[in-house]
Amino acid sequence: MSATTTTAAAGTIPAAATAAAPILSVNNIEVIYDHVILVLKGVSLTVPEGGVVALLGANGAGKTTTLKAISNLLGAERGAVTKGSIVFRGEAVEALSPNALVRRGCIQVMEGRHCFGHLSIEENLLTGAYTRRDGGAAIKRDLELVYTYFPRLKVRRASQAGYTSGGEQQMCAIGRALMSRPKMILLDEPSMGLAPQLVEEIFEIVHRLNADEGVSFLLAEQNTNVALRYATHGYILENGRVVMDGPASALSANEDVREFYLGVGGEGRKSFRDVKHYKRRKRWLS
């Protein structure tokens, strides 16, 4: 990773990303919990090399389950991918352990941040390098690089993480992921519980990491408005299925997306509850 600056506009994929093979392909996967509860029903998506893709939908739509299926964290919750395939950098990864997947360059930042509250910010960051075997000097260089993207963390480096703000903990969680030198980060609900100004700051840093360092992102996010401003492509999940996908600009302009996820609608149709669910489904799936 290098700390070069960028002049790319938010939401712009580097030119190389548009021609390259996808870094991630999720192909028609189904996920079942406790052997009986079907949560994902034939979900397919792709993330281009160097891209930022948004996974959108209401709470309970299946966004977090999709990320955990990719990162192989379902087993801890009695879940499993029972159909389909997940290919990361040309390799099927369904059978890999989570730490083996991290070594291959894919890591998840969990919803709720999950920092180690009793450790300092810097100690938290260093835990992200536990899979690396390239020596202390390289780890120290990357730690300083993380501090260039998150200067607030450098100021708070000795502070106990449990006593820092929600925004600082989210920065710490992303920085900890960066310490593994990832090719791709699965970022789950980065805006949760944060003030709007901090949300913008977090997404600006995500954009810089994508443009400067070439890190690909798959963002699971309920804040559709901000996610579509920084992503290049989006998928909308509903009840465990992808009901719509397309370029972020097209989704932002779509009447249904504007009405039900961005809070913008025609006269008399400004509330999600005012429109019958089956009509919305019929328009999206026809």
C-alpha cells in the first residue's frame, strides 16, 4: 500500500477495474441456519477488481448473512452455504477457514465494530497483522500508513479503545482490517450509530483507500443515500433475494429506490407503508 493522494471523484472506479475480472463472484448461493431456516435464496453478485459495491436493503434483508457467507463466519452461528459457489480472486473459497481467507486478502469489518475494549487503539490495530509473516518493519510501515488515513487514531493511539467514541472505534476497526494488507474489505453497516458528519468522514476515507490503495469494498448498508454516492454498483436485497441491481447512478434515479429507500416520492406516495408490497415487487421483478 502507498500513501499517494487522489483526485478521483467519489463513485469512480479506476480504469483498470472496469476491464479486469471480478475479484469476487457470488453465484446463486443459499444459506440455511440450524438446518431448517432458509435465509438467502439464490443470491448472486460480483465485485470488480478495485470496485466499491453497495449491498442495500432494510434490516433483516440478508445483508449481514451475505457478508458472513463470503467471509466464512456462518459456522459460528450454526449457518452454512448449502448451494452455489463463492469465488475470490479466481479460487473457490467456501471451504476455507476465516483466517485462511484473510491470508488470501479478504477480511470483514463486523457490524458494531467489535474493538477489543481493554486494549489500546494501537494494540487493536496490531492485532490485524496477526496473519502476516513479513516482519516487524513492514508492519510498522503499514501502521504509520493507517495513521495517515486516520490521523485521529494517531492522537488516540494510547487510549483504551472501550473509552473512545463510536466514530473512533469504527475507524479503528477499518484500520485493523487494513493491517492485514487486504485486497478486499467486507464492510458491514459502517454508518450505524454515527452522526451524519462522521458517516461522511468514514465514507470519504473508504473512497480514498479504494482510489489510492486499490482496495475493493463490498458495503452492506441501510443508509442507501450515502452508499449510492460512494459506490459504483448496487444490489438491493429483500427477504434474502436480490430484487434489483445496477449502476449506483441508475439506482439513485430509479423511482422505486427513490421512494422506498431514499425517502423521495411523488405526491401521496411518500411513505413505504402507503404502497402495497406486491405492487412494488411486481414492478421490480417484471
